[in-house]
Amino acid sequence: MASGPALFHLSIPAGDLDATERWYVDGLGCRAGRRSDRALILNLGGHQLVAQLEDTGIPPQRGIYPRHFGLVFAEEADWQQLVERVRSRGLGFAVEPRCRYAGEELEHLTFFLVDPTGNWLEFKHYRRAEAILGCHHLGEVGDRELRDATLSSPR
């Protein structure tokens, strides 16, 4: 697909650009990039996240499915560092940090956050790197317990 490393780009709705910038920059530690009166570029783990002002009302999502985004950390220490930052900044976990699929090939650490607009974010670290994009022989995708759960934002 690409001959060199490619950056991921994602555009998300934002109900309030100032609140969004505070949450991502002061809370998560993202770097802010360019900003207009309708959009804000953020550096999320080296990737381009664009918050687009949507002032016509955004319907709330009830839980982690069907849509969420985030980062997969190569190092557990980096995942744990973000857990501590979230706690120290009082962001509030939508799904508390935990281990999913314990003892299985897909074992990973995860937690979920909800930004000020209601966008769900997941941050995880897989115990086995091949589980990130591989393990094709396994049919499990997603969280068994949370697939049908209705979760609400911690706000």
C-alpha cells in the first residue's frame, strides 16, 4: 500500500472546539496543530485527528459499538503511563482499565474514555504483538461482555 510509514487520519465531530482541545491537549497530552473556527487538528500518537465543529446536535452513542477509535501501544509501560495520566487529570473511565481475554492468544490490556462530544476512545496493549493484526485462525473480534451492553458516558 505505502512504501514508507503512513500516518492515520481520522475526522471526528466536536460540539465545542475549546472543550475538545482542553480534553485532548490538557487531558490526554495530545499536541494541538492548526485551528480554524470550524476545525482543530490534533496529534494523537503521531497520527492526525481532526475535530470538526458539529453544532447541529450529535446523537449519543450507547456504548463502545459500533464506533470507537484509539491507540494500540507497543509497550505496556506506555499504556500504563496513560492510565495514570487519565487518573491524575480526572478524565473518568467509561470502561475501567482491565485485561481482556486473559490467558488467551488475544490477551490485552484496555480501557475506554469518552470525549466531551461523546466520541468513544479505546487504548490497549496486546501481550502478543501478532494479535494486533494477525491471529487469523481466531474468529473473535471485539469484547464478548460489552458487545450488547448499553454504557453511558462518565460525564
